[in-house]
Amino acid sequence: MAHILSPMSLPTGSPVRVILDTDMGSDCDDAGAMAVLHALADRGEAVILACIYSSEKNPFGPGCLAAINQYYGRGEIPIGAARGDEVGDPRNDFLEAIACDTERYGHRIRTRDDVPDQVEVYRRALASSPDRSVTIVSIGHTKGLLALLQSGPCEFSPADGSELIALKVKEWVVMGGAFPVEERPGWNFGANGAARYSRSLVAEWPGAVVFSGYEAGSDIITGPCLLGTPDDNPVKTAYRLWDNALENGRASWDQTAVLYAVRGAAEDWELCRGHCAVGDDGCSTWQADERGPHAYMVKRRSAESLARVIGDLMAMPPSR
């Protein structure tokens, strides 16, 4: 069995090493978040280690991820997928259309049958990374991350999941909850069968967590920014097919998580520290504490200004 790599350090100013976990298909903002992440990678600000598809209800998610990665010249990015039929949303406005059009988009993966299990891809990416170097950005369901947390030793590392996360992950950035008060369970923590996993995941996570709550991106509207991009852009297709968000616009919940994960608070956000707990129903509660291990994001500038930043990144042409 392979051993964990000896401690490695990253040079100052190195790009952020990101694993993106998404339930793409439930909404189009996941596709927008991938466009933002690829644009930041093109700018030298990020390295995309892997993409994880966390929904069990639609087999075509990995194919859509592959098409977007291919469009940005990164078809080699490892993709892992959830198995089963418990957690997720079967909505299929654009996933199958993009995943199956391999001639148009040039990718090879179509369904989850074409990729490894999500935990395998997670563990391989983490084990091969320098210590405390990886930022996990989750903009989807919580079951897969809990499976990683509870995983045992494997061929890539003798560490269990909690040990591996503590050793390799710098920060978990999650789109979930609402802050400081959530009145009813939200989508990522409480809907589609995720609630039973969300509580344990947040409570047991062995490191720093930053929450991009519902309120962070709900008034940041993007979508029309993609109108001038090429017709073979699968992100543009996703926005067009999802209630014509290409023209009507859509909230940028997932993009805010990616933007913070790569650029940090900068001039965009301030962080409120404390403790987040998730109830059995998936509803988050918050307790302020300056020394707490958790934080949630609050805008430092207007939604319109952040929409321009995010929109410009979404529309940026691939550099490859």
C-alpha cells in the first residue's frame, strides 16, 4: 500500500489547488461556477485537480462536466461521480443534451459509468497533493463529502478520510446554509435527500470551513454575459436550456463560492466567524464566535459590482 507523500510546501503566490464538487443539473449556476473556475485557472490563479459529480439522480452529469472541461482545454481533469439512487435532483434541462453531443463539444465521457467513484478520485487527488494545499469547493450535495470523510485507507494513502482531509485540505468552501438566520432548510443542505448527511458532515469536518450562504449570491445576477460567447460553449448552452437564463439571468450562488475559494476575501467579502450547526432537517443555525472554526461571507461591495466581476470571468474566452 502506498504511503502518504512526505510533507511538501508550495511557493508563495502559487495558484490555489481546487477540487470542485457539484450537483450540476439542478440549476445552471453550477455551469457558471465552472466557467469562473476555468477562467481563474487561465489567469494562473487556480489549478483544477478534479471535478466531482455529487448527484445520484442523473447519470449524465459527468458528461456535462467533461464537455465544459474540454471546451476550456482541460479534458484531462479527473472526474468522479456518485453512485446510487438516493440523493439528487433528476431535472434534465441540459445535462443529457450536452453530455451526449460529443461531436459538438469534443469530449469522450457521457455518463457516470465512464468515470470512477467520487471517493476514489477525491482520495487520489488529495494524497498526491502537498500538505494543507487543497481547497475543496462544494456547490452540491453533502453525501459524497461525508463518504470521503468516513472512508478508510486505500491504495493511495494509509490515512482514513478524516486524517487525509486534516493533512491535505487547507479550506472547505461550501455553498450552503443562510446566515446569520436560516428560516427553512436550503437546497444543498436540506433538499433531495441530503439533510441526513449534512449535519454529520459539518459537525465532523476536521478543519476550516467558509460558508457562502444563500444570501451571498441571490442578488448577483449573471447569464446575459454569455450571449457573445461562441455557440459551441457548453456553459452558454446550459444557461440557454435552463429556463433561458442566458437572456433572463440567474442568481450566482455557486460562483460566489468559487470566487472566494480562489481569491479569498480580498475587496469582495468580509468573514463573520463562529460555529455553524446543521439540524436533522438540513437547516443551518449560527453562533457568533471570533475564534470559531467556521465563517460565512458577507459582501463588501454591491451586487452589481460583483456581477460584473463574475460575468467577465464567465465570458472570458478559453486561453488554450
